[in-house]
Amino acid sequence: MSQQVSTSPFLKPSFRRFPMVMPSPQRQRRHTLPASEFRNLTPQDAISVFEIEREAFISVSGECPLTLEEVLSFLGQCPELSLGWFEEGQLVAFIIGSGWDRERLEQEALTTHVPGTPAVHIHVLSVHRHCRQQGKGSILLWRYLQYLRCLPGLRRALLICEEFLVPFYLKAGFKEKGPSAIAVGSLNFMEMEYLLGGQAYTRRNSGC
């Protein structure tokens, strides 16, 4: 028996015996997600964060800056100090920070968030392996630093990095504070500082 569907714009369609075929949720989602989005991370993003971090750091240094438990802890305590870059809903790069209340970073800073402080400790900046060498690291860092300027009470951003990364952070406007007192295994670090009241970093397209 053939189905009858009214063509009048003022009448509801007649009852259909068979359900309409709807596009899959994945296909629907693809049409509603923004092509590119920057937002704070949440604990629900922790698995994606840790997978990108693990692939990026284990192959280079054998150590991850943050364990999965620490990622979950920081994203639960201070999500406003994180920033993720999403393309069509997929995380492609991220930064995680926490609050710190002393002039220099100490070993305790690796696992501690101190709320209401004037300094942010940037724990990790990482880019998905398929998105590297496209300038995404420097663009995300620029956006993050400008975002921090809008948070009340923040004056400085601090981080530690290996020697080969010092030129990247110098280009971003950081200054060297000298060798860090923090040690992770056999790794040694340089401590870097960015003054949030200084000149904005305007060169967003580097080779990172």
C-alpha cells in the first residue's frame, strides 16, 4: 500500500508506516561543531589531553610532565588556567596551568595548585602529532597569554623547560630566570618568566 503525504503547507503530513531515516549522530555533530574553537578544558577532556601529552613527551624525554591523575586534579581545581584548541570537536593542542605563590618554582609546584595567587605555573604545552610544524604551538601560547591578561590579579606566568626549548619561549616574550631547582629524573631545566603587564606578543606564526 503506497504512503500518502499531504503537499499542503497548512496540513500535517499523514502518518508514515515506516520511520524516517535520520543521519547518524556523528554526521549530525560534524555539521554543528565549530571548525576551530578555543576553550577552557574540563575533566572530561583529560583522556584526550593525556594521550597527546604521552605521545609527545615519552618519545623525547621518557617522562610526562603530568600523570593522568594530575591532569584530572588540575582540570578539576583550576580549569580556568587551561586552554584547549579544538578543530571539529577534536583536541589538537592544549596548555595546562595552576596557581603558584612564590618567586621561583619549586618541586612542590609540579603537583600543587595555590588559588588566588598572582602567578601561573604553566605545566605543559603540547600539540597533537598530526598538527605539529604548523605554528599551532606559538598561536596557542599567544592566545593563552592574552587570555591570562584578562584574569584579575594575575601578574606573571612561570614555566620550566629543557634547554632546546628556550629559544621558542624567548620568541614568545619570556625571560630566563636561570637554572631551575626542579629535577625530574636526570632532566635539568631552565626557568622562564613572562610578565603579563608587558608588551603583547604579536608574532603568532613560528615554526613550533
